[in-house]
Amino acid sequence: MIPRHLLIGIALMLAAALAMSAYVWRMRGRVAAVEPTADTRPLAPPVSGPMEPVTLYVADDETGSLHVQGASIPLPSDRQQRAEELLRALLGIYLDKASPHALPPASEVRAIYLVDPGLAVIDLNAVFADAHRSGVLQEELTVTSLIQTLAANIPGILRVKILVDGKERASLAGHADLSNFYDVAAVNGFVAQAQAAP
Amino acid sequence: MTSAVQIGPPRYALRAVPGYLPIVLILLVLPRHLPAGPAAEEKRLSVYAAAADYSLAVSERNGRDYVGLLELLEPLGPVSARSDGLHWRLRFKALEMEFIQAKSQAKVGRQEIDLGAPFVLENGRGLVPLTSLNPLLPHFVAGPLNFNEAARRLFLGNVGTHFTAQLSHGTPPRLVMNFTAPVNPTIATEPGRLRMVFHREPVVAPSTPTLTFNDTAIPSATFAESNGLAEITVTSSVSLMASFGNDGRTITISAVPQQTMAAQPKREAEQIPAATLPPSGTGPALPPAPGSTAVPATPAGQRGYFAVVDASHGGEDRGVALTGQLAEKDVTLAMARRLHLELEARGVPSLVLRDSDANLTLDQRATLANATHAALYIGLHAASDGSGVRLYTAMLPAGGDNNGPFVAWDAAQSRFVPLSVAAASGVASELERKQIPVRVLTAPLRPLNNITAAALAVELAPPPGSAPSQLNSPVYQQLIAATLANGVAAMRDKLGAPR
């Protein structure tokens, strides 16, 4: 016959093991819930400024269109920095694993220059263009998403020029023309066409 | 005077230097600063097998040619390698091999093989001499093996593509070359000859390397192979052009008719006399860079083209990688040929702007298209995403304002946008009628904005619910080409006659 104190000891140990298992299971779920998704956004200096609502035009490969997405991001008072933060927020969406329009990892907007009257120059890093998926619509969605997001949130932008690594480039990845200036009104027309598409 | 000459040690030292020494020094130093000659061509080994055709870099060690064995075997089956000190062990399928750094003997299974030169192990990468492939490869590959070491072309199995060449003595004479498998060579013309270079195709030599035809216009064709490539050179006393048929199995070479010279790439067009430049018109037939391309006009009384069909990309520019094997440039070329035939069948005269694996710059494409004074330009593209067909008209850039009779090159399309939209709409209606998914969009896609006629780009996507490999399906391509041709033929009256 097993001594009573031994039975009690075994029962306590089993209860402790069960309690520990339940605790570990609960903690595991909580960690999975709070674990941030891998953020491959480039390192940027911290931005100070109040949170402001912005409108992002996000490309969607599934529908081949741009959809409007609201967001709230900290925006500095400087117009140029605001523009850079806007596109960084947009790129944050594209660099996420669940992105509807994936861009190459480490894609980055190096700088944006606002030149009056009405010109914005977007300087992308080389990876952005070198590893971008090729295709007329693929490339056009990327370019128009950048331009439309900028124009929708920074008043007064009429024309946009896109550089890669500070230099002019013939096209983004073999199709979308980067040698010319983009007319914001023409981009607007494309966005309307794309959104109207089935 | 004399005292001035003798003052100071430097002058004294200079006198001690022999007079010829500066010249010797200059001769020693000068070659380092002279511009280098053309870089030596990279050595390549081409491998043709049933599993894949591929090309590998050949490196030189101690005056001998070497190739990476792992890279050579990788496309042929499962292979792995590991290095252990001076030993390099490789496993291909179930066969084990062992090589030792700087040793000419290797163990393949239980057999000792003489490599003919020492094995080289560099950073874990095993290099074997090319001379060893003949004794080594029969252990890996079943079937016949044919290795032309001088030309660095390796045939594994019965994979060779044979060809025949037959000259029909007509006016003009035509040389018809039939191949046992589809080919897609790079074609270039030079004064007195047309060269076809086969980069990937296992084209093998005919019974005699030089074929003679007893004709003054096309007297002979010569087959040669070197550095992993095969080349057929057709000699001629007239300008030649090549056209493809029979799904790439037939190449017909004939004299260039005057009105098809525009289809030749720049290096050929540059040889066309300046007298053939088109007459100046109100539109910008040429890009801002002067004299980049010379193209013929369409003389009065000769056939005018209604449509110009432009297969995008080509040559080194492969476009979108639609699948591991299928490149956009190949789909667009096949589609261009089909569309051309379908248009001609409907009585719509058309010109294929790129009818070989050559590449044209966007300015050249626009220049050539504008010079034909056709009523419609159709640029062809392909993509793996989405389904059906996307039609694009030009999204004109900002700032390209036309000023009086002077038309900005980047906005040359502006006057023709309504026609382009009408053409796209007509073609879209025809596609919808055939229940092919279609979208009409604007796009910042050159050279649409440089074309002085109705211009649209067609992006072909896979059929609904199908894989991108279906873009290469002859049935699908034929359906789209026929539908596009129907759409163009229906719009013929609205777009007007060739200008």
C-alpha cells in the first residue's frame, strides 16, 4: 500500500504541473498577440509632431486598383518632412508581410524635395527600383500610389519627378516611365479609372 | 651664363642621368595609361540536355579551362557537395565522388578517374578541367554524350537541333532554313552578310560547314561554333532580312524590300543612306537626339501600313520573368507575329517593328513607327498578374506643351489621344464580346507618348484561373490575336487612312 503522504505529494505535484501548463499556455497566447510583425522599415530619426489624420492611396494587386486608407501618423510642421513621413507610412504598409502590393524589402524613400511652384521630387533608393516586380500595371500602381498620396495630403503639388538614388532613370522596372515629370491631374485620372474597374 | 648653369645640386644631379633614361621611363609608364583594348570575351560553356539548356562561366587556372562541377550538375538532378580540408565530396543522385585539391585522380563510385589536370578547390567550390568532362560525365548521364571542347558546347543525350537550307531562285531569291526544333537566334546584319547567333539552342553543324547555293545574291551560308555559341552566317550581295515561320522552326532569309526596312534595328538602319530619311512633317518623327535612326519613307504608290505592331523588349531586355523559363520578350514576339498575320488576313496592312530577338530603344521604336505614317501603333506587353487583357493609352507627362508647329517629343501623342481612346474602346468592345476580361487604363508607358498616331499598348495576362505559363499557349495567343485584329479592323474607318 502506498503511504498517504506520498499520494498527497504526487497529487500536489500533478496539480502544480497542470497549473504551470495552463499558465504557460496563457502566456504563449498573449505573446503571440502582442508580438509585433517584422518591420523592415528603414531606420529614420524620431519624428516629433502631433498625430494627424492622413489619406493614403494603397495599391492592391488583387483588384489592380488603389484604395483609400485613413491613418493617423505623427507629422512634423516642416512641409518637406511631412511629405517624407507620409511616404514612409505608405511604405510601412507595403513592407508588411500582409501587404496587398509587396515592395522589395529595404525599399526606401531617401528624400523628398518640394520645389515651388508645385513640383515634388521623390528620391527612391536603388533597391526600390532594382528589385521591384516588373509589369505595366504593377509599376504604375506603385508610382501612382506614391504620387496620389503625396498630392492628397500636401496641398499645392502639381507635378512630380521620381529619381532613383539621386539619378534619373528610364523606368521603374522596365515599364513605368521615370524619365518625365508626372502630371498630378493625369495621375488623378488613372486613379479614378482604376477605382472604377471591376 | 656658365655660372648659372652650374648652380645648385639638382641641376648637377640631372646631368648625371643618362639622356635616354626619361624616354625609357615614359615608355615603361605609358602603356599603363593608354586606354585598354576591348575586354577579353568571357569564356562560356553551353550545356544542352533534355532537362535544360544552360550556360556556365569557364575560368582559367594555370593556362587550362575549368568549370564548377556542382554548377554543371545542378540542373541535371539532385546534387550536394561538402569540403573537408583538401577533400571535396560530391553526391549526384546516388553516386558518390571524391576529389582532392591539386590531385589529378578522382574517385567516382569505386572507380579511379584521371582528370587530366589537377582538381582545384576554391572557397568550397570544386573546379574540374574541361578536359575531364569526357571521362567524368558518362558516370552521371545516361545516353550519348558529345562534347566539343574547342567550341565549349556539351550535348547530353540526343538533343541536337539539325537544320537544312534550301535556296529558291526567284526574284528576289529566298533562303529557307528549316530546323528540327523552334529556334530564336539573335540576328544582326552587316554589309555583305547576315549573322544568326544561337545562344541557347543546341543547333548542330550540317554535314559540311559551308553551304553554297550557286546564286549571286546569296552565294553561301557558313556554320561556326565557338565559346558556347553556334552561328550561321549568310553571305550576300544585297541587304537581307529574316522572317520566322512554322512556330520558329523556319527562318526565311530574303532581300529587304524598300518598305520593310523600317523593321530593322538601329545598327542596320544606320547603314541606310541618308536619302531615305522621311520627309519632314508637322509631327516629330524623330526624338530630340538628331540622326539617331534613318528610316525609309513610304513612297507614293507603294503599300502604306495601317498598323504598326511592336513587340516590347527583346535581346538583353527580357521584360517580365513570367515563369522560370518564359520571358515577356518571347510572348510579345510570338503575339506580334500572330497579330500581324491576323491583321493581314483581314486586309489590314501591318508591320511588325521587332521581328527577331533584337532590342530597340524606345526612341527608335517611336521613330520607326512615326516614319511609317501608320494610322495605329500597337505595343505588346505581357504580365503574370491579373487575367485577360489590359489596354493602355498614353498618360501624358507634365510640361510637354506643344508650341505652334513645334511638337514636344514627350507629348507628341497629345493631338492623337481622342483617336487612341477610340481605338482602345473599339478593341475593348470586341474583347468583351468574346467574354475576355478587359480593362482600359492610361499608363505612363513609353513610347506611347511619342507616337504621332492613334497608339495603344496591350498587356496580355493569363486566362482567368490559369497559370502564367498559359501565356505561351498557342490557342490562347491565337484567340487574343484574332480578337484584337477584329477590333482593329472594325475601327479602321474611324481611325482613318495611313497618313
